[in-house]
Amino acid sequence: MRKLLVSVVLLAAAVAVGYWWLQDQFYAPGPSTDIVRIQVEQGESVRTVLAQLAKLRAVRQPRAAELYLRIARHTKGHQPRIQVGMYEIPAGSSPAQILELFDQGRVVLEQLTIVEGSRFADFRHLLDNHADLYAKDHAGDTAFEIAKKSKNEVAAELLAAATANKK
């Protein structure tokens, strides 16, 4: 009976230490010393995004963060949502801080100023020369759909948006 009690106590201590380590990994600052940009695509899982962040050296232990999230989902009832978009991860961000960015959808917003009276060709030239619109994501793809569209496709979408706004 005594051996069973000792075994139960040791098992409980091991579980507590394991949980403490997972929690420490989840809230500890990340290894990145620079800002990291990542493009999150539709349908990507938490596991996939954490693995990409590990490749970019923004997260040390992606599996530990994922396991902590699984435990937290069952104990606290919250699972962060991974929203689509381009994100800038500040240097040294913990997995908790990074996932909060994703959950809140704090994507990078780019600004482009179009002078009134400009021709469409001038607008397209601005688009083509706006470096941030053509920034590469972790897979080397351009991050913004507009970079992949022809001038006719862009013009059609602008016209549709302008028509919809007038209604």
C-alpha cells in the first residue's frame, strides 16, 4: 500500500513539474532578436503556424506550446483562433503573445496614398513599386493577392467596390 502511495505522489509531482515546464515555455520570451513577418493562410492549423515560427526562429519549442494549448483548452475552455493575414512578430515575443496577435487578428496594414486625379496607370505604377505589397512570406510567395493580379483584374475589383459603396 505504501509503494502505491509513493508511486501516486511521484506521478503527481512529475505531472506538476511537466505542466510547470510547459507553462514556462509558453510564456517565456522567444529567441528572435529581430521582427519576424509571417503570412498565415486560410485553413492553417496552430501546429503548422507554430512549426513555421520555429523555422523562422521566433519560437523555441513549438510542440510544447501546442501541448500547453491543448491542456489549457480542456482546463480553461479557450482555444486561440488563427486568423488569416500577414503578421509582424516583435522580437522576443513569447508563444502566448504571438498567439494573442493571431487570435485578435492584429495583421499588418499597409498604406498607399493615391493622389486625386491620378490615372489608373499611375495607380498601378504605385502598386508595382510599393515594396511592402510585394514582401515575401515564409514560403517565398508574395503576401498580397493584388501583386498576382493583372491590371484588368485590379480595375474590375476597384469598379465593383466603388459601385457597391454607392448603393
